[in-house]
Amino acid sequence: MIRIQTQDFDIGAEIAALKDGRTDIGAIVSFIGTVRDADGTVTEMTLEHYPGMTETELERIESEAHTRWPLQASLIVHRTGTLKPGDNIVLVITASEHRDAAFDAAKFLMDYLKTSAPFWKRETGPAGSKWVEAKAGDDAAAAKWSPRKDAAE
């Protein structure tokens, strides 16, 4: 399941809803990304997306995670709009019978979100505004997932 929204999310409520009535889940992994201001240069971050295209892409990559790992459930919630330091940006939850699949799938989804999901981020601070560019380290992290590791097996 994926959602793009402007309002904040409740991490505990999202996890409770995902596992409600389920007894086949043995591991739940969650990742929460927040707006940071490590050096006093960010007063706000504005996140934009391309409606329709973004949802389609997130559904595609979530579906791919389910083909790579035996997941019982997953959730991606990504916020848009103007956020302040400390605000939640993204929530990824993966659930599986065993922890390895849940951890790997969550990392895969986050690597994709950092490098290829159609979101644009603009940071604003005392020096003005600037668009956030992709980092080489993020691209390197995502590269390990392609091509599918199990495709040659």
C-alpha cells in the first residue's frame, strides 16, 4: 500500500493497522525519514511530486519488493508540501515471516525512494533556496539492487 499526503502520519497507528488481525508476521521493519538541519542552514523543506506518475512508480517498486522477498505486507507513506526541521517526511514499513526479508525489502525501498522516485526537494534557509540534488552515495546504494539479484539463479 502507498500513500502520498500532506498531513503527518502516526507511526504506531500505521504499524498497528498493518498487523491488525495478522498472525503470519514474524518481523516488522520500519524506517522514518525526517527533515534535518544539522548545520543551521535549513529552515524548511518543500517536497513536490508529479501526481499520478508518482503513485504509479511507488506501486511499481513496492510490487517489485514483493517479488524479490516473501513479504506479508508493506507500506510507503510519503509527505509533500512544506515541512520544518524535525517533521516526518517518509515512512516505509515491511513485514515478513522472518527479519532478513523485512530488513532487505525496507532498504531496497528506501534506496529507490532516495534515487528514483519522482519527488523534488527544495531546501530553504538563511542563504536562500536550493533544489536538493542526488548524492553519489545514494546512487551507489541503489545500484546494488540492479539487476535483480535472483534473476540469474
